[in-house]
Amino acid sequence: MEARSLSLTGAQRLVVFATLLGIAGATLWLGPLRDASRLNATFSIPWWAELIACYAASLLYVEVRTQRTRSTLSLTEIPVVMGLFLVDPRILLGAYVVGVLLGHWTRRGIQPARDYANAMLDVLYIALVLLVFMAVQPDPSDPLAPRSLLAIAAAMAAGGWLLGPLAINLGLYLYQGGIERTEVVREFTSQVVVTTTNSCLGVVGLLFFDSHPWLAFALIPPALLVLVVQLTASESQRRAERMEFLYRTSDILHSTMRVN
């Protein structure tokens, strides 16, 4: 009985893991990122624009289902890439964490354990992206210079290719008590593809701001495309779930009739 009382549930293990992520993120923010500042002084956007961009990007997502889990792939890397040059690092942190959290609440309501885990991961994610970005030393006056593009690629790879899949899969393992190898591979592949695509779109957005800011509206068609895919996938998923329910109900009824 004592051994059972000391064991943690999946949600409790997830909260402990998320707390460790948050501590790691806070350590980076209070240490090497304490004096971080915005690089590009030529172009900037207000904090509320970055917040709205993060919130809107988190609403444009595609749901990926595995055998026991559901994960969402969104456009949130686009405002992150642009925010590296256009806003202060602390504004980027606040806008991303709050915007993505509001997006989660809008999509699925409040889920304390998952929301806390996502917020702590986001704190560490932005800290790692900024740390790698600053370590490469991009050109502060030219977001499209080769060194700046290298800094963006290295930063987004560190956050989206390494930290994201590692933390998500480990969190799922702790929450569920196990995870299939195929799910790990699928999650990693999806994250790599989405991060790469969104990072490229973020660079395109920086190109527009560097030359003709109003051309940033060209990012709207990809967002609408994701929205259409999202709606189509959601409808297909609902139909599949209804059909699966009907098949199972039919099997139960037939089994009952055979037993009687």
C-alpha cells in the first residue's frame, strides 16, 4: 500500500518533468540571456502584433494522430523567426508563451497539466533558440545576410529538430508510461518537416519587411492553406470516429444476438 501511495500518476510525472524544463529555461534567461536585446534597430513591430501573430499561428494547425496520442503541428515558428530580429527577446518570450497558451485554450479548453508542461517547454524553447541564434552572431543590420540565415537555421534546428521532439516524446513517455518507436520516429519526422517549412516562411516574411513591409500579406495564403487542410482533416477525423463507433456498436449487437 505504501509503495502505491508513493507512485506518481502520469499527470504528476509530466508536471515534475515540465518543472525541470522551466528551471532550465529560467537558468538560461537569468544567465547568458540576461542582457539580450533586439538586434535590428531599423525595423520593429509592437508587442501586441507579435502576440497576435503567435496566437493566430497557433490556431492554424494540423493534428497528427498515432495509436494512443494526438499532437498538433502549427505555424508558430514563423513569428519566432521574424521576432528574432523585430522584437525584444523578452517580448518574444512573453508573446510566444501567452499567444500559444491562448491558442491551446481556444482549441481544447483549459487542461492544467498539459498547459503547464507546454508553457515550461515554450520558455526553454525560446531561450535555446535565442542562445544559439546569438552564439552564431548574425548580422544585426541585415536579416538576410548569409550569417543571419545561418543563425536562423542553427537556432530553429536546435529548437525544432532537437529540443522539441526530445521533450515531447519524453513527456509522452512519462505521461503514458510508454511510447512506441514508430510514434517517436513519426513525431520527429513531422517536427523536422514543419520546422523547416515554417522557418523558410519566416525568412520570406523578413524579406518582405526588409524591402516592402506590406508584401508580408503574402504569408496569408499559406496560412489559409493550413486552415483549409485543418478543417478538412478535422471533418475526416470526425467521420472516421463516427464510422468506428458504428462498427463497434454493430459488432457488440451481433455478438449479443449470437450469445442469446
